[in-house]
Amino acid sequence: MRLCRPAFVAALLILATVLAPANPATAANALWWSYGGVWTGTWEDTDHNHWWGYAGTLYYPHNGLGGLNWTVQFNGGAVSYAVEVTNSHPVTWISSTTAPGHVVELTNWLGSRIYLQFTSFTNTGGLGVNNIDLYGPVYNQGEWTVRGGMVNYNGNVTNHADAVWNTKGTLQVKGTFTNHSHARSYGGATLWADAFVNNDRVSLLGGSVGSDAEFANNSGAAVAGAGGLYAPAGIDNQGAIRAETGTLAVYCGEGTLTSTGHLENLPNTALVIEAEAVDHQGTMTVGSGGGITFTSCDLENPAGATVALLGGTLAAPNLTNRSGAGFSGFGGIIANLTNQGLIDLYGPSQIVGNVQNDPGAELAIRNADLLIDGDTVNDGTIRAVNGTVYFEGDLTDNGTIVMDPSLAVVVGDLVVGQSGALVGDAGSTYQMMGRFDNRSTRRAAFDLAATTVEFICRPGGAGPSEMEIAGKNLGPAAAGWTNNFAVGTLRVGNQTWPGHVQLVDVRDNQADGLPEALYVHDLSVAAGSTLETGGLPVYADGTVEVAGTIDLATGGLVLDYDGASPFSTILAEVAAGSAGGAWDGVGIRSSAAAADSQRVTALGIIDDGERVTVDYTWCGDANLDGVVDSNDYDKIDTAWTLWTHEGRVPEGGFRWFVGDFDYDGTIDSNDYDRIDNAWFLSEGGPVAGGTPPAPTPEPATLVLLAAGAVGLATRRRRRAHGRSEIYKQ
Ligand SMILES: [Ca+2]
Ligand SMILES: [Ca+2]
Ligand SMILES: [Ca+2]
């Protein structure tokens, strides 16, 4: 997009050489002739009744050569003239007037450079000047056309109100071009002046316009169309610069574009600006199908200024939106964006670059999608209302991100800083593909309790997404789900994409030095997906759906429930995960148990009527208190006796709590093997890990335990006997 500046400067140098005016020379006679209905003649023809030439006026010679000076007037008859100028002429003044629809064409008949020199040249009709240099001030009150050639006008040019100036060749005005009406530059043409003052409209019809001095585009004026606006000394735009029919390239070189007016591209056009700096204090409208591009300078949208995105793309290396500025609409932003004010997007939008949303700033998207194709640092507020925000890079949140209700997709890593907060209304989702590093200590402001946090694997991404847990471990108490970083729904994987999450607790979110817990209402792990808790405590009080795998390692999962117990569902998932003792099945499993070569640890599951608890413990710890003792033997013995002596299934069925320690749906010698081995190897001690940790026994309890141990030794022998009874059956 960058303009080819060296080529442009070279072209200017060539232009300056070619356009260097020749010295005025003596007037010379030439011939008139006519054909058709068009009067033609030589410049000096005094007899023709359609124009007046005052010949013979001896005037001071030019350059010491002497010669005739002329006062020439083309009268406004209903006829056109073709006046062939065959040599250079100094004249007193020239005026040209024609009836509407007719023109006077002054044509260089010589081929080589010629000029006309005058004290004034005024056109009030239709006039074409073909390849003739002019010396003196030019006043156009009609329609003046510069045809072809490369010419100098050595003097000021004034294009008066209601006049039209057409440039169809290359014209260099050695003076000031003041446009009070309409000046056009056609394809391939250049209208260049020492200074240019535009008070009305410059239409670029494929050509260009420019000035050596700062280009003044005054209030109410416009440079519009498609072509080039070249002002290496800068532009003072108080009017409008507008791409209307294609690409309008604005080149300021080392200069500054100061715009208190309007910059705009109409739909399907592009405004491309190269400048050392841009001082935008006015308005900017970015039309669809194109846009406004600042190729080499940063753009600021200061207080009082506005940017209206109407579907197009606004591009700059860096874009800063200040507090008090207006910035709204929809479309594209290609820039590293710093927002200190309000950016209000209400249609599909994309930011290609990094985003810094400063304290107090708000970046809002309503009823549409916003894609940020870079890293985002939010120190203010990012708000989506019925929309979706795709954070394609990393997202660092030290402010507040509000989904209201909306979807946030974080493709990179999400880091919530110590002062950061995520908020989501019901129906909102934070979909994450990377790490969720939550360092926030703002438990009161952090509100995802009605929100879904969904993890899916990043395409091609390796390894699990780490999720920092932040809740104060209050056990399965209601307070655990209140202002405690609770998540409405934690979903690992969805119907389309698998997920893989590893819970971690490396940040002290509660600032109390204590290990933390994860509180969720609903937990689901999709088929093919895995949640690794790393042994960290997980509390749910809604539903737990496991089509994939939850690895509790050395930890536990508590599901608090009202109404019907979810026990049988969870039991089935644990049974599937146990995989006959290998503990590597698809379901709820334990990598710690799987790694236990002695096979004396497992996940146990119990239902106390209020909650279902799954926990890592000794195989045989029927009551999940972390130790294997007589209480556990009582459970299995009671059930065993009921089953073998009375043929009755224990109430609630065979399950861990009554001695089905291998999850095969019954109680047999295999279950006794497990509790016996665990009892023997645990030596009455608590299992490492597991929740809740085994309480320190009171002295009295220790005595009871010691007594129990004696009894256990007895029972163990008895059990060996009992097992042989099974073999006999
Ligand atoms: Ca933590
Ligand atoms: Ca126990
Ligand atoms: Ca069993």
C-alpha cells in the first residue's frame, strides 16, 4: 500500500526540467485558415470578425529583442474557434468569451515549446489551451481546459465561483492555484501548483493534484474522487478528503496531515494516506468494501474527534482512541489498538493487531462478533452484549470482561491478573483453548456462577489446558459456591471438539496461603475429552456428566444434590474408570491408583443422602475416612454375611460402601483380597492424598484403633477361612 515515493520524486524532477519556461521571444506571424463551421486562424489575424486582435501596438520589447504586443479578445459568438498558435507571443491581455456550448481552442501548432505572456488572461466561456505555457495571472470564470502536453503557468491561477477547471495534461502552476469552484484532474493528468488553496471542490477523475506548499483544503471544500493528492509539505484539511470512485492516495511525505475536517472513503473505495504524521481532530468515516489506511504514521482519535466505522477497514501501524473521542460502528481495524475511551462496535468487526484496553476504557461489541487477531491486554472493560468475542491470541485481563450474555472464545492463553475479573450472565460462555491462568484475588467481583466455561483443544495444540482453581476450600458447603470463583458449568470438550484440562493451584487467589478448590454447579466431560484434577478438590452441586474421562489422581470429587441421588450414574462412571483394578478406563479414574503397583489404592464412592463423594483412598476404605480399620471390615462383613447366609443383597445394592471394592457388582474373595492387602500395607495409616485428609485421631480413638487392630488380625484369619468356604461352594 505504501506509495512509491522515490519514483514520484524522480517524476517531479523530470517534470521540473521539462517545464522550465523558455525565454519570451518575439511575436511572429502565422496563418489563419478555416474549414467547416469552425473558424480557424492564426493568432495574429486582425481581419477576422470573430475575434479582435489589436495589432501594431508597439510595446516595450522583451528581453531586449523588441516586438509586437497584442491585446486579444475572443468574442462570445455562437461559434467555436480553433486558434493555432505558431510562436510565442507577449500580449497585453487576453480575454476569451464564447456562447454556451462553444469553445475557443488555443493549440500549439509549432510542436515545440511556445508561450503566451500577458498581464492577465481571463476566460468567461469555454476555453481549451493545448500545450502552451502561460506567463501571467489566469482568471477562469468559465470552463478552462488544459489539454495534453506538459506546461507551466507562470502566475497565479484563480478558478472563480461557478467556473470549471479541467486538467487533462500535466500542468505546473508557478504560483498559487486558488479554486473557488470546481477543478478536475483527469486520468493521467497532474495539476500541480506552488501553493494550492481549495475553497470548493477538486475532483480527481483518475488524475492528481498537489502543491509544494502546504495544501489548504478549506472549510466546506473537498478533494474527492480517485487519484492522487500530493502535498509533501503537508495538508491543512478543514474540509473533506474523500475517496469516491476508487483509490485516492494522499501523499504528504515528510509533512503532516492536519485534519480538523473530514476524511472518508465511500463504499468500495479506498483512502490511502502516507504522511510523517497525522493530526486528526475532525471526523472520519470508513465506508464498506474499502477503508482508510495510514501507511506510515500512527493515528490518534483524540477527545472531540470521531471515527465512524461503516463496514470498512481503518488501518494504521498504531491506533490510539483517547478518552472523550467518538469511535463506533463496525468493520475492520488493522492496527495495534490502544483504547482509552469507548469503542462501541455494533456489527461484525475484526481487529488485526494487539489490543491494549486501558484502565477506565471500554471496548464493547453488541449483537455481533468481534475477532481480535492478536494479543489482548485488558485493564479496563471488555463487554459483549449478545455477541461473541474471539481472542485469537493471548488474553491478559487485569480489568473486567463481561459477557452479557455472550460468548468469549480465547484461542490463546487467558491470564487474569490479580485485579482482573471475568463476569458472565446466564447463557454466557467462555470458551478456552489455551491456559486459564487465573491470578485474580477479586472473588467478590469475579462472577462466572451462571456462566459456562468450556475448554476445547486448540487445533494442533499439544498438552492439556491448565486451569487455575481459586475457590476457598469450604468443603461441600453452600458458601463454597458464593463469591468464591465458582463456575456455572465447566465443560471439557463439546460435541464437535474434544477438550483436555489439567487443574492446577499455583496462585494463591484467596491470599491465605491455603490450598484451593474448584466449585462448579455442573460438570461435563465430553466423549474423547479428559479432565485431570491433579488431585485438587472439586465440588459440584448440579450435575456431573462424564462421557470422557475424569482423572482424580489422589483427589476427590463431591457432588452435592437435591432430589434423586445421582449415585448410580456416578458409580457406573467410577466402575468404568476402575477397569478391573487397572484404573485406566474411560470414566472416572485415578492415575495414582493406576500407578500403584501394589494395587492397594483406588477410588471409593459413597452416598450419604446429601452428596455423592468419590475419593482416592485405600482399597477397602469403605467409609472413605482415609484409613482401613474395623469400621470398614464391619461393612463388608455385614454385607457378606447377609449375602452368603441369608441370600439377601444389601439395601442399596452391592457397592463400595458395603465392600464391593473392585466394582464388579458383587462381594467376593477379590474384594476381601483388596481390603486385606490394603489393611496390611497401610498399617492403619491414612492414605497419601485424598480428601478430606484424615483427621488426627484423639488419644481415646487411638486406643480403640489399637484394639481394633487386634480384632482385625483375628478377623483376617477368619476371612481366610471364609474364602475357602466360597471355593467350596
Ligand atoms: Ca489458586
Ligand atoms: Ca475407613
Ligand atoms: Ca466385588
